[in-house]
Amino acid sequence: MLTYEEIKRLMRRSIGSKFLGRKEAKELPNILWEGEIPKNLIGGKGILVATDRRLIFIKKGIFSLEVKYVLYDEISYMQEIPGIMTGDIVVYFGEKKIKITNVELDILPIFLDRVSDYINENNKLKSTKDQIASQDQSVIDENRTETVIQQLKELGELKNQGILTEEEFQSEKAKILNTK
């Protein structure tokens, strides 16, 4: 688990590094998952943290702590709502949303661009994992087909040698063909 000091070192060059002293940022070590790495954060009423795995919204009151998160592959849309001095970010996922208000206008689009990059990286990684899983399944299917063919050949030899009757042969053949 990362300590607060380690998080500060990691985030020193982040666009939102000036928000690291906030009470919400100090909660990060308790909120991050094992091995999760924060990459960027933005502050307003609360903070929005982009990690290597998800977006985390943290808002700390005097007696309360509100934490919401969304995985990158669950995000359907991100909206930037500019105001006169500050703006808002709304992240939609399913029928839910996370909204952070009073974000500095100059860093708002930069943060959203970086989150879009993280989403794209996540999608590429997921696609690669899916391709590997599909290839693995193809190898398993090929091996299964070769095994079935070999078993049927052996079964046919046993029948030809008179070791199995026709009934036994048909019964064993059905078992082999129905095994998945």
C-alpha cells in the first residue's frame, strides 16, 4: 500500500499537484487498491483522482467522507461544463454519474484529455487480454478435438479386435462425443 508521502512523490508532476495538501488527498492511501497507482488529480469541491485503473471522486466534510469510483471501461461519457471562473466535470457511467464542481478552467480540459488517454490505454489492454484468451480457447479446442479423435480411434481398434461389442462401442463413443 502506498503511503501519503509516496503518493506526493508520484504526483509531484501531475497537473493537480497543488491539490495534494487537501484533506481528500490525504485519504488516498486508505482508498487506493493494492498496487493501484494515482496518475493525476484535479480539485474543486472535492478531488477527482485518475489512477491506472479507475477514476475516484473524494469529498471530505467535517464528519463525513464521500468516495465514489468508476472503472475506465464503465465510463460512457465525460462532460466538461465551463463557467466564468471555474467549470465542472461530469462523468457518466450507466445511469449514474460523478460530478465535481468548481474546477479551474485552465486545467479542466487537460485533465479530461489525460483521462481519455487512460481509457484508451485500458481498452487496448482489455482488447489484448481478450485476444489472448480467445487464442488460448482455440488451442484448448484444438487439443480437445485431437484428444477426441485419438479416443475414437482407440475405441474403434478395441471393437475391431473383438474386445468391445457393438453396444459397448456405441455407448463409449456417445460418452466421448458428449464430453466437453
